Amino acid sequence: QQQVKQSPQSLIVQKGGISIINCAYENTAFDYFPWYQQFPGKGPALLIAIRPDVSEKKEGRFTISFNKSAKQFSLHIMDSQPGDSATYFCAARRGSWGKLQFGAGTQVVVTP
Amino acid sequence: NAGVTQTPKFRVLKTGQSMTLLCAQDMNHEYMYWYRQDPGMGLRLIHYSVGEGTTAKGEVPDGYNVSRLKKQNFLLGLESAAPSQTSVYFCASSHSIRDSPYEQYFGPGTRLTVT
């Protein structure tokens, strides 16, 4: 079963709007939560990441909100642009060797 | 730097055939990983390696074998391909945990179809 649950599966947002993707986890041993962005035909690339001792991290138009007590975290894309159209994966890392558990992915389409 | 490269980019196999996927990285990373990506399932870890000569099983290791004879290379083998192994395969690498904040760098992927 998937240890990291991601929603929605897809979303369409207008240019300038806000895209919000949510993830939930069960294992409290996870200690690092990255988001990866993937364009068609390419490999995933790290977008932004957060540790569980921080409630929010912002990098440009991308923000991660982290709720440790609820075991949930989310990605907000502000002022969404057509170039943000991609598939986004949340992930969680547990302990040794850097192994990541990925969510199922969210396909984001930003319309002009 | 080329980063992480994968060969081949595409391959079609018949059921029962074997093949090897090659991953190479030029970033001197200790850790390397093989994932498969299937629609609606995200990326799932097949095998990983934390150093030259060492490998370990991930989440979905059945039907695959790996080898890490050189630090920069990580090979994924399918001994007897099955249609269930039709997928896109990604290799990734990262520094060891003590050296950096864990970012994994991914290759461009290999699209494998088993008929």
C-alpha cells in the first residue's frame, strides 16, 4: 500500500491562479519531505523540500506547508504559469540510505 | 557534467528475453537507486546501492537483479522479462547522508515494453 497518499490526481488552473497539492503520511519516522517536478519525457527534478521541524518553506512562487500533528503537507504554486504544467510528486524519506517513498503524482495543467 | 545518464532510452522485449539497463553518473555520488514509474503509482524503488560492491532490495525487487561493480555505474538486469515489467525505469543518485541534504538526481528514463 502507498505510504504517502497524494491528491488530487490532476488539476487544471488558470494562469495566475493558485495550485494546491496535498499529501498525507502515516509513518512518523519520515524525516525529510521533498517535492519533485517532472516534465513529459524527463526524469523528476527536486523542486523544494522541508524537514518536519519547520512548518513552512517558501522558494519563489513555491511554498510547502507542513502540519506535523496531522501528518500532512502540501505544495502551493502561487501565480501559476503555463511553464508550471507538469506532474508533481511528493515524497518522504525514512532514516538510512536516503530511500524515498513517493506519492502517486498530480498532473497540473495551467491554461493561458 | 552529464549528470545521470541511462541507456538505452527505449527498448521492446518479448516475454522471456533478458536485458540490462545501464546507469552512469559523473557526480561522484555514493548512493544510487533504480525506480520504476507506472501510471497512478508514482515511483517505486526496485533496488539501491550505498557504495561500490553493495546492493540492497527496495520496495519491488522481484524479477530484477542489480550490480555496482564501479562507483559510477549501476546496472539493472531483467533475466526473464514479463509483461508486468512494462514500465518507465529511472535511475537516480545522491551523496551519502552525512555529506548533503539528500537530493536525488534522476536520469532521463528508459521506456521498456514487454510483449
